[in-house]
Amino acid sequence: MAEDRWLTRDEVAAYIKKRVDYLPRLQKAGKLPKPSYLFGPKSPLWDRHLIDLALSGNVSTEVDGIVEGIADEIRAGSLKGRHKNTRGRHP
């Protein structure tokens, strides 16, 4: 499990040594990032790297959620027409 980047709800609970029913409280308190639904609306998965960052206090889970949402859109192809490499480009 520890090698896998994407964790299920049960795996997250085991990873952080908390009960599954405690996860929503951690999310509401901003101590656990929201799951990604990239793999389907009924398949919430958490990024282990974001969990590590959030629990270390180095990253705000609100920012994580925004970044993860944008990344999900890009991976899903909903931001078509956008330049992949905008380095050196000015609006």
C-alpha cells in the first residue's frame, strides 16, 4: 500500500492510522485533502503525496484542492485548446 500513490478511503485511514469515519472531520478541518474523482464519480482516491504534504503542514489543503481540480481537468482533456507550454508567452 505505501508504494501506491492513489489510495482508497480504507487505505487512507490505514495510512494515517485513523478510523474511516474520522476522515470527513479531517477534511472539514483542512487537514486532509479532498479526494480526486478522476477515475470515476464513484471512485474517490486520495493522492498519498498530497496527504503527506497536508499532514506535514507545508501545504494548504484549499490550495491543494484548487490545483488538483485543475490537474483533473487537464488530465480529462476539458481544457482543450490551451497551450501546454506557456513559458515565455505573454497575454
